[in-house]
Amino acid sequence: MLGTTPVHSGVLFRDDFDGDGVLDSGEDSGIALAGVRATNQATQESFQAVTDVFGRYTLTGLPAGTY
């Protein structure tokens, strides 16, 4: 049996005109080369990524917890 690696992916962008948390047509494009960090509140372990040219990022290997 293969283990799984918890992954979180998203898009970092500036102008969410309708406030739905989704980058829609007509809204500002993603923010390129921005740093993204998730820090586990219990252990203080941090996971980091950098957005691509479209503002997309992926954090891998996140253990269960509150970030």
C-alpha cells in the first residue's frame, strides 16, 4: 500500500471583485513569484512555496493540523 502526501494547492491573486475566493474572468491575474507559507500552530513547522507566473502554488507534505 502506498502512502499519501497531504497537498494544498491554490491561487494567490489581488482583486476578487465578487468576494467568492475564486479567480474569475475579468478579475486580476494571479500574483507571480510571491512567497506562500503555512505554519502549523501546534508544532510551528512551516511549509513554503513560491507562486508561478499565474499565481498558482502547491504545498506538499502538510501533516494534519491547524495552519
